[in-house]
Amino acid sequence: MARGFLPSLLRLLRGKPHLPPSLADNPLLLALVRRRSVRSFRIREIPDDIWSAILEAGRLAPSTVNLQSWSFVLFTSATWQERFERPIPFHAPRGLILLGDTHRNRQVLEAFPIAPLVEYTIAVMNASLAAMAMNIAAEALGVSSVMLSETGRSGLLDAGYLKMKLALPPSVYPLMTILFGYSAAPSPPMPPKLPLEAIAFPGIYRETERAVMEDWLAQMKAGYKASHLFRTSFEDQLAVYRSKIHQAEHDLEEMVFGEQAACRLQEPGE
Ligand SMILES: Cc1cc2nc3c(=O)[nH]c(=O)nc-3n(C[C@H](O)[C@H](O)[C@H](O)COP(=O)(O)O)c2cc1C
């Protein structure tokens, strides 16, 4: 398969969701497959009822033993500017910082004693489900969104900074920012999604062929080049992530294991 810029870009642009024709009009499926990460918003407020419905979708999301181990710190563009002393990314009218939160329920129970990694993973899983529920609710109501872990210094890679800025107690972990608003441009093309056979296997794990991954990477690079008008490459973007990863790893380690390190040294029942 040719992997040059143009053939890869053409394959990328030809990528389409595959919905069975019998279900192609289902409104929920359409919201799911039409959702794209949007990085440019119109100057237009989100009405209060729509914003409330988006948050309600997050509040009602499923979670491990119904622990609801998440928090949402809410912002308008003005309160974002006030808190972080810089504009909200992409001119979004609304945003939230999603936190994994196992602090709140500690008031009434010790759900996962001395298991910081399990507890952290559970908080991340649950909060991520709430995130997706909010994104899909938004999409269904005509509101676009994007999740951010790096852009805007307000995601996982800036965990230490956010802990300080948002006055986070122990066992509360910054995960991502989600921005919401009305898209300023037509929906961006679907980025290259792996074929179903590469990610879903009957009964037992199966390695993905290298050619499939090489094709995906070539499409990623071509899409990046085209959408950033040749100014920044996919590799440049990865380098931004890598430049922040050591600090983030250190900050997270402290947040996840820090306050429980002493407990971890003791076996349960000691
Ligand atoms: C947890 C998470 C963090 C992300 N962080 C960023 C980010 O920092 N900056 C950005 O431009 N996009 C970010 N994205 C958006 C992804 O780039 C996007 O989801 C991916 O390219 C697939 O595109 P799609 O959402 O349109 O399907 C993030 C997405 C997720 C789920």
C-alpha cells in the first residue's frame, strides 16, 4: 500500500463510519459517529438549559459500585481567564476540568484500602465515562466539544500545576479539560480510525499486522500535515507531550502514591 503524503491523505479522507443501513437513522448512533473533536468555537453562549442537560448526563454516568468518583470544575471563558490568567483555549464559551475523585466518599467509607493504583484506575475509568456521556449529550444538542490533556495547561500533563491552582485535596486527580461550544467551521474530517478487525477479536487476543499500523501512522502524519498547513508535524506534537511527561509522571506518582506510601509499606492487618 502506498504510504506517501497524497495517497495517505486520500485514504484518510475516504474513511467513513460503518453503520448498518437498517440503523443509519438512529439519532443516538448518529450523534456518536458524527462527534468530532472541535478546536475552533464561535462566539456564542450555550443556553443554560443545554448546559444543565450536558452536566446531568455526566452526573448520571455509570461508575464502579456507583461510587461516582469524579468532580467537574466548571468555567465560563471569563472565569477561566480569572483562574488561569490566560484565555480559554479555542474561544470556548464553556469548559470544565474533569477530576478523578476518591476523596469525597472517604468521608463515609474506605472503598479500596491501601490500593492506590486500583483506586486511581477506578477514578480514571469512572470519570472518563462521565466525560464521554457529556460529550455525547452535547453532540446530541448541537454543541461540539474537545477533550484536552495537553493544550491549555489544564489536563493530565499539568497535574501538579492544577493541584495547586484548583486547591485539590489528596485523592483528587486532574484528568482533562473538556471544552464545549458551537463549532466555528464545518466538522473536521474523521481522523484515521483502526479497522474493527484490528481492535476486536473473538475470544482471544490477536496481534495486529504491522502493515495496518504503518498505514494508520502514515494517515496520521498526512492528516496532521494537511490540517496544520505544513507548520507543525505529528512528531512535533508528540515532542510537546514528551517534554512534559517527566514532570507529569513525577507529580502523578506523588498524588497517587504520596499520601498512601506509608500505608503501602505495611501489609493489611499489620
Ligand atoms: C483524554 C484525551 C485528551 C486529549 N487531549 C488533547 C489535547 O491536549 N489537545 C488536542 O488538540 N486534542 C486532544 N484530544 C483530542 C484527540 O486528539 C482526538 O480525540 C483524536 O484525535 C480523535 O479525534 P476525534 O475526537 O475527532 O475522533 C484528547 C482526547 C482525549 C480523549
